[in-house]
Amino acid sequence: MPTLTDNESSVDENANNGPATNVSQRRLFGQLARWRRLLIGLASFVVAIAIWYLLTDGAHVIQPLKLPSPVAVAQRIQRLVSHPYVRHTLWGHASASIQVVLLGWLAGGVIGAPAGVLMAWSRRFRAATYPVFHILRPISPIAWIPLAITWMGIGVEARVFIVFVAAVVPWVLNSMEAVRSVDPMLIRASRNLGTSSLGTLGRVVLPASLPTLMAGARVALGNAWTSVIAAELLAATSGLGYVALTAANALDSKTTFAAMAVIGAIGFVLSALMRAVAKLLAPWAKGL
Amino acid sequence: MGEGALIVTTADADVVATRTKSSRWYKPDRDGWFDTGLGVTSVVALFVVWAVAAIITNHNHPGLVPTPVKVAKSFADLSTNSFAGHTLFGHVLSSLGRWGLGFVFAIVLGVPLGIIFGSITLVREAVSPIFEFLRYIPPFAWIPPAVLWFGSGQTSQALIVFIAAFPAIVISTQVAAANVDPALLRASRTLGAGHLRRLGQVITPIALPGVFAGVRVAASNGWMALIAAELIGGRVGVGFLIAQGEDYGATDIVMVGMVAIAITAAILDLIVIALSKRLTRWRKRAA
């Protein structure tokens, strides 16, 4: 899902810098713009939380059952860290969610990435597998949940399966796209110089397609994190999604919003981690 | 897919890559009867494996995996007879109603907001960090608070569709509006166009294809989130249908629901594509 979003630098950042004549001057302006963005962003966060506080604890416009105040949510998070809620502490639930995500995401990569690369590289393989992939793909991972519960119960297996279904699609499609986007000149040159088809794949195509592969891995992780929450609403006895829904059914809005805040924070950290890994593995890639 | 286009932006939520060169060595899938045969064989193999799995498991766990034939029969049966209150068509229609409600709200609020974000830098810089953070909370995570706010009925399900669809529309509109060539804006201003005319006759047509890419993603995100909301609560809809099938241990009904969900998603996608082509017909002439 986060495909459309990752436009970190705004487009007109460099447009209004005026006549920056030398490089160091331009760099200074760039840095100033970055600081400005950071400051404005921070300020708007503070304002948003202040408005949230005013609406709840401040002026009591919204009743705490509908929306607890930021203070109450923060206190609840603090409490959940040490006191177990539905059998586990916050860490227990968070690590349950993360474990399922990582297992399903890795399984998706182990199966999906090689499949995608082969689908792009070998016409025969593509002809044989793509129709099947195309038939199964429109069935959304969410629609698999009832079947997964019937087959595997509400244990870890069902959730890992759902996450796998959600993650494998971007793994396959982006691995395919990654190989397809390699400059054909590179491939022809490599073949011309006598490298075999497999050698070209391993030593030319794969390194060249690494940035897109990494981006695909990130989309897959985003999908995995999204779908694990859905799976936990239905097929779980632990996990942050399970905590949020259990608390909502018990009209415990503080715990629901505490769980949501943690879900958002973990989603943010996972995305940032993937970005860092991508930079480490493919530092030449732009726009990741 | 636009072979040979300079930049091919995929409007697929799962695909990141933008191809900057037409990859001529890569041929699309029309490579003769042998490949078609391979494809048909593998699809047939899929159904054979399914049937065999159904027959084997039926020995010890009857009904765990229904045969393809049984699913087809249930499909025909559910099309005429009602299950859980409605026929299959009735459930799909009811889901579509709530999907439409959330989706229309997402467009009506998302497009103007995206244009504002895209054209006023200060607003974007102030709002987008909060917006971005909220996006790290998956739409499904809003189901519990929606239940708290509105119970598990129509309103909370439409709200979930809205939450799932809204960000894709805002972001694609914002990017599309921000990418309008400033020279064109200045030119239209020089020629005497006011703010409204520039918005209607310069920004909107240029940004429209980009907006539609987001609308397409939003349509499918919203549909998926609705199914999740229907699985959790409610009394009607395809998601409710498969949840009921699960409760009765009727895996054939669950599978009929899954197929109906996939077909509906595909039809919605086709409608959005057709609409986008119709509204951006001028593009072909330009290219």
C-alpha cells in the first residue's frame, strides 16, 4: 500500500531557492529547507496533540469512551508495558504480531522473489505460472481468513498463512518488474561477451535489479503489517489487533487507542528499517 | 501497459517500479500456441490438484476442502436461493452500497484536499507529517474504534471504506497537482486566467491521469477493508456471507464468497479503468 506515498522530498523544494550560484550555497539552502520542514512538521504534531487534548480532557467535547485523551492513552501504554492484558504485556502482544509478520514476509520472499525473477527471465516458466498466479491473485488476503481459520484454527499458522498471501504478491510482481526494468543493452552486451544465460542473470541482471527488489520487499512488508492486523481481529489469541478489538468490545477505549498507537509506531519503525537496509544493500539506488 | 512510453507508472498498488526505458527484450505474453498450451495445462493442473486434495481430505475430514464441482454447484444454488438472509447477488449489492458510500466520500473530500496539499506548500508541510503517521496505522486497525463509535453496523463499515480509500486519493492528487509544470501556470496567468479557471482548465486536466491512478488503488483498498469489516460484524454483505459459511463449517459457501469477492473487485477495477480512459481521452492525441 505505501507505494504512492514515499515522496519524502517535496517537488518544489529547489524551485524557490532563488539564484543560488555556487554549490555550497545551494547545499546551505537545501539544509535550511530541510530544517524548516522538520520544524513545521514538529509544530503541527504539537498542535494536533494539543487539539486532541482540548477536545477531550480540556473542554470535554468528546466523551472519553469515544476518544480518550492523549494523556490517558499514554498512561495506558505505560501500564500495559508492565501489567498483562489478555494474558500478555504490551511487549508480548507486539512481539507476537511482529513474529507472524516476519515469518509470513520471509516465506513470501523465499517463494515469491525467485518465482518473480524466473517469471521475467524464462518465457516458458512465465507461460506456465503466470495464469495460475493471475487466477489466485484477485482473491484478497482478507477473503482467505475464514478458510484459513477452518483449515488451521486460530493459531499462529493461520495468521502466518494470511500474511504470506498478502506479502507474496508484491514479492512476485516487483521481482518480475525488477528484472524487466534492466537496461536491455546490458544484457545484450553481457551475452555478446560470451556470458551464459544463467551467468548474465546472476552477475548482470540481479545486481542491476536489486533496488527494485528492495522496494518490492518494502511494499511486501507494508502489506504484511497491514494484513496481520486484519488476521488478528479474527484469528488470534494474542497480538496488537486482537488487543484493540477485545478492548473495543469491552468498551475499554483507552486500551484500544493505546494498541493503535503502538501499531502505528511499529509500522513506522518497520518502514524506516527497510529503508535503511535498502540504502545499505543498494546505496546507488535513487528514490527509495 | 504502454510499451515504449517514456515513463510507465504502474497504477498497481503492489508494484513499485517505474520503467524509464522500454525493455525491448521483454515480450508480452503472446508467444504462440505452445505457451498458451503451457498456461492452460497449469490452470487445469491447479484444478486437478484441488480436486485430488478434496477427495483425499474428504476421507477423514468431510467438508474441509470442497471439490471444485461442489463449489460450482453452491455458486449456482446461492445465486437463486438465499443464504443468511439474501441471495449471493443481494449480499454483493449490499456490500457495494456501503463501499460506494465510503468511496464517494473519499473522493469528494480527498481530491480537493489533495489539490490544496499539492498547490500550497505550507499546508502540505504542516499537515503531511501527521497524515503520514496516521497512514502507518492500517485501515483494519480502525475497525475496533469504529465499533466503539458506531457499533458494528453500516456506518462503521462505510467509515472503514473511507479510511482505506482516502489516503491513496489525497496522495495521488497531491503529487499530480504539484507536478503541474509551473510554466503552464504562469502562461495561463499571463493570458488572463483567474484562479478558478487555472484550477479547472489547467491543473485538473493535467492532474487527472495521476488522480485516477490513486482512485484505482483506493477502490481496491476500500473493497478489501470492507470485507474485513463485514467479517467482524454486521448482518448482510459478502464478508458476512463467508463468515456465516465458516460458522456452519460450509467451506463451499466460503469459497463461493471468495470467488464473488474477487470477481466484484475485478469488475470495479475495470469500471475505474474504463472511466479513466474516457475522461482522459485527449491524452492519446497528445502523445
